[in-house]
Amino acid sequence: MTVLNILDYSPIDEGETAASALRSTAELAKLADRSGYKRYWVAEHHQVFSVAGSSPEMLMMHLATLTERLRIGSGGVMLPHYSAYKVAENFRLLEALHPNRIDLGIGRSPSFRLVNQALNESKGKRVPYAQQLIDLEKYFTDDTDHEQSDTIHRDSA
């Protein structure tokens, strides 16, 4: 049996709007769910005006609510833009609301310089990608005995 999956960028067609692109994404996800597809992944793109998806977690929540058995995932969350802790919290919430249906895909796309600055403006220091991967894994396991969580506790005090 062939397993079918979809990666949807939520494209905004000429003359359309982001809202209509997201409605089309929702309709396609519902059709995929009814048609026996296994996974439906959405993408994260910033400052790409022909694509409606800039927050996969938000779109995933919407799609998971509209479907019944389809696995919903990110293809992927651009980890250097975010706190690994926040990514873990978002995906834990998604998983709690839709058990065994949520997939986390991560990446490290460099994006546009201005987008990087905007998404990282509150970060005091740049955390290496490899450390973010370690932090993300540890946040999912509730392990707080590592460098980044110490930094978070010191910086927030």
C-alpha cells in the first residue's frame, strides 16, 4: 500500500488573499483526511508574499481541529528564530489536544536579514543551532539540567 502525504505552502494565487489561501488549505486538509492520506504538513515562510503560512503551529491547530485522523505537522519550524522552550510548549499543547496526530519538523533556514532581525530582536545572545536542538529535546523531556535553562532562569530573574 502506498502512503500518501501532503506538504502545503498555502499559496496565495494571483488575485487571491491570504484568507482565501488558508480556506483552501483547510478544505484540502479535510479532503485529505477523508481520502486516506496519512500526513498533512504546513510550511513556515516569512516575507514571502505568495505564501500565507508564517505560523505553522497556529495553522496546525486549526487543521487538527477540522480533521479526525490525519497527522498534522510542520515542515518545519525555523528553530533559530525561536526559543526551543516555546517551540516545545506549543507542540506539547498541540499533542495534548490532538493525541498521536502532531508531527514536529524543524529547520534552520537563514531567511531574509530583516526577518531574522525582527524574529530575534529580543534574544540577548545567539544560541548555536546545535545547542537549540539539545535544548528542544530536553524541554520535551522536562530535563532542566542543561546550559540553556540555566540561562533562561538567570536572565529572567
